[in-house]
Amino acid sequence: MSIFLDDDDVARLAGTKIKSRQVAQLRVMGILFYINASGRPVVPKSAVEGNSKQINQPEQTWMPNVLKHG
């Protein structure tokens, strides 16, 4: 059992079998993925399973109030 989606699952998720379009669509969708040595996007199953905890979620950085309101 793999911890990654297989190639068919990634193609179904992204709506295309073309690697560059898969990468672009995954970025638009905000789905965590890695690029392997062959240039193919690799998506961990945990990125799409609906877990409430996300992997590598960045901490919220400080922002001045003037930018928050405006």
C-alpha cells in the first residue's frame, strides 16, 4: 500500500494526463505535491483524504494593521 496517489488518480484529480498541466492544476487547487525525478507530480494521499490536519501548514506571519484593513 502506497502513501501516494497513483498516476491514474493524479490524472483524474487534475483532469489531464499531461505532467505540466497536472502541476499547474494542483497548484491552482492548493493540493500538496512533490515533483519526482521524471518531472511527474506525486501527491500524498493525506493531501486529499480530508484530514483536518494539513501537512506543512505555514505559520501565520505577523502583518501590520495597515495592511490588514486595506
